[in-house]
Amino acid sequence: MTPDDGAGRKPRRLAGGLFSRKSRLRWLARRVIMTCVLIIGLLFGGFLWFADSVASLRTPDGVKADAIVVLTGGYLRVEQALGLLRDGAGKRLLISGAHPSTTPTQIRKVTQASPDLFSCCVDIGYDAIDTIGNANEITRWIHDHGYKSVLVVTNNYHMLRSLHELRRADPVTEFIAYPVINSDLTRKAWFTEPDVLRTMLSEYGKVVLSTMRDWMGIERGTGLRTEDAPKTAGTPKS
């Protein structure tokens, strides 16, 4: 039997516990879970888009531009860019983001490039320390020479972020992607290879962060070793 309150009336039951159906805490928990599921879904869908975009990149045939730039840091990037310069795809080449201790002679010997080609048509930028710095260093070099179209050489997984930063720094110049493809992602189950998957996830995370930074209007750094205009060095005539 249900006890009454002494006046023949049954006591009113308290309006739900902390986790009852209509409690505010439970409502908030449902909203948090739904938001997390939505964010995870968006991130996963974004990664699939990113992976498909990277896998779809192809080196253009017979492409020509005013100049060529290569972002250091990946396998065979500089060699590919020097090959384009040698074939006349551009009039001049900037190697952006070289370490300050690296000399033009060292780069020439490692890449086995022609001394004549190096001495006449190659500049080396030493100020950039990241992709944002590459974009700033490249943009100033482009404007110094008055170029209108530029071939961008970097690894395929790095191309989307590189173009994003370049176009943000210089929306006027035409940047043409020339991806270095070390591994054809369309012909292999790359997601089963830990190193490739780790690289793709890391680069996708950087793309997400740079997109969020721009969307939220967060000021980005210069990505340069100095606050002055980036220095570029031509190869000595020796």
C-alpha cells in the first residue's frame, strides 16, 4: 500500500531523478553525444575527401609557366623541380625553405644538377621554416621578379595545404600544381600501410587546423626565421 500524508492524500512523487527522461542533465548529455557523433562524421568524411583529392593528383603533361618553386622537405622534390627547369617548363627556380647551413654547392652535388643550370637560373630561400613561411617567401620572390604563373612542386600529400597557403598569401598569381608522386595511392591499399596512413592523417590534421584558423580569423605567424623580407641566394658562378 502507498502511504498517505495523514489527510488521506497520496504524496506527490518528486519530478524525476538526476538522470530521468526529462532531466536537463540527460538532455544535455544527448546533445553532447549527438554533437560528438556529428563532428566525428564530418572529420571522417573530410578525410575521405582529402584522401581522394590527393590520390587524384596527376603531373600535368607539357606544362609551362613563368617560373618554378619547390618546397623543401620531401623525397625527390628538388630533383623533380630541377628536371622541369632543365626541360624549359619555367625560366627560373626557387628552392624554398632550405636549411641555413646548406650551401648551393651541396644541393647541386646531391641532385647532380648541371653547374651551368644552377648558376644561371636557381635561387635558394633560407627564411621559411614551415608551409606558411614557404608561401611568404615564395610570394615575395614572385613579386620581385614579376611572375604571373608559377609551377608548384611538392609531394602529392602536401600539395593541397601548400596551394591553400600560397593562394591565401597571393590570390593574384596562378599557381599550377606539379605533385611529386612517390606512391600511387590509386593502385594500392595505402590505408593498410602504417607509414602512409600516418602521413596522410598528419597532413589532413594540418589541413583541418589551417582551415579552422582561417575560418575563425586567427592571425597566423609569418613562418619565417626573420621578420625582414626573405633572403634568396643565387648559386655562385663556380
